[in-house]
Amino acid sequence: MLPLDIDECAQTTGRCGSNAECVNDPGSYDCVCVTGYKATNTSLAPSGSNPCIDMDECVRFSIVVDRFKGYKQTTCGPSCNCTNTIGSYYCNCFDGYRLNDQNKIASLHNPCLVLSRTSTTPASVSALTDIHNPCLGSAAAAFFTLNGMESLLSHQYLKTENRTEMLSDVITAILPSMNNTNMTDPVNFTIQHKRSTYEAGMVTCVYWKEEKNDEGVVTSMGWSKDGCTMTFSNENYTVCSCVHLSTFALILQIAEPPPQNDFLDWLNRICVIVGLFFFALAVLTFLLCSWNPKINNTARLHLCLNLGLSHLLLLWNDRFVDDQVEPLLTTLH
């Protein structure tokens, strides 16, 4: 009869200690630490008296410090932070860097690349520090200025009774791989005006809204004010606060004057002219006629002259004076 091998691993559990696996061999057995752990005394095999402890992969695979940038090149590759965890580790890029392949984690084969300064302005870089990401790692934001897009997404797509005018370029802001529609805290944007706003009007923060039916087909599109408010504005820029990220712009709304009624204007002029005629007759009467020498008509004459001049002023104001001088003439009257 041939002798049979005894499975020592099955006979005694915990023979190799914690965080270790027992591997049965013919006539013997071996103890091997699980991934991410090492024996306390690496010169001896793992056992109950020589248990496996967490291995710091970031220290084990460290190379020299980069003498140019001062970055430590670890198992994650250059320009990356290596953070050790119990039994494992994770990597994330330094500020101002991104992964070469966004679909893989950082490693020696997928290093972090520096972001181009032509695509990350100082304002956007500082804004990234305020973005909250609930997951470990880094967050990214994208800001685009769509030059010339205002000719396609014009101010006429805003439903309002007022006269409108495009006041800024069209911009787009997104957070990749995150919910851009329902944000817990509003996001503030400072949008520069294309020209100084000296004309009286209301600056409106709007975003491009698409309405879809139950089948997901877009039924209507246009500028909307929902979820966006104007928090501050001067003649050069406007600060908008929105609870979602999308495509934004500034639209200046100017109230339309009430429709002109030609009949009322014509009737008003006729009445003023008739009044002027009768005041002129009264002035001539008080100047040329005197029924009683004891009665002085000076006061009546002055009253008729004043009323006649006021009617003449109203007629001239209606025909030749613009809206800016009209309040002054009304006060003078």
C-alpha cells in the first residue's frame, strides 16, 4: 500500500496565523500571506508566532525623489499620491494633473499628466477647490465659452413680453461623471458683459432648457430662468447663482413702452388748440374792452396769459420733446 498525504491545513485551522493562507504540499505544507500583507519577520515563514501584518505598498515600491520637481515616484507612478490602506492602497493625481487614461486607475503604466494652462485659467483652478466630491479621489470641472453661439441661441428664445438683447457670450459648465441637475448648494458664476449696460433694463440669468416627453424626445427648447437668480450686477459683469449646471447666458430685458393710441393723441392736440384759441380771445377781450373803469382786469389778464402759455407748452412738449425732457417740462408747468 502507498502512504497517503495528510492535509495539515485541514487538520488544524489557524496554523499559519491571521491574514495568511495554508497551502498543502505532499508531505508538508506552506504558509503564504494574503495579498497586501507580509510576515512580521520576512526571513521566516508566516505562523502563529510570526503573523502577517499590513504591507505598506507605497513605501515598498518607492523609488528616488525626483530632483527636478520633488515628487516621490511610488507604485502609482510620477506626479501621483500613494495612500496606503489596510491590505491595499489607492492612487490619486497631484493638483493640476490628470490621468493619461481616464478609464483606468493611476499606476506606472497610466501616469498622471499635467493639465494645459491654456485650458485651465487661474479663476477656474481656484474654483475647483470649492467643488465637493463625496468619493475618494479628485473632482474635475469643465468651463467653455462658446464664441459666436449667441447668434444661434439668440435672445429671441426667451419667452417674455419685454424687448430683449444678448448681453454676454454663451458659456457651458459641467462636472463630469456627477449629477449636474440637482445640486445641494447653488453654484455662483461671474459673467462678463459684452458691453457696458448704460441702458435701463433688467439683467436676467438664463440657461438653455430642453423639455422632453415620456419617450425622451425633445419637444421644445429655449432660454429659461428656472433655478437661476441674479445676485449682483453692475455695468461690467453679473453674478448668477444656479442650482444646476448647464449652458448659461445673460439677457438684458428692456420694458416695452405702452402702445401708442393715435386717436387719443389727436384728441389731446385738438383740445389744447381749442383751449389756446379761447384763451387768446380772453386776453384780447381783457386788453381791448373795459366795461367798468373801476374794475382792474390785470389779474384776469395774467391768469389767462399763464393758462394760455401752459397749453402752448403742452402742445410743444407733445410734438417736439423726447421722454428725458418731458418730466422737467411737466414740473415747470
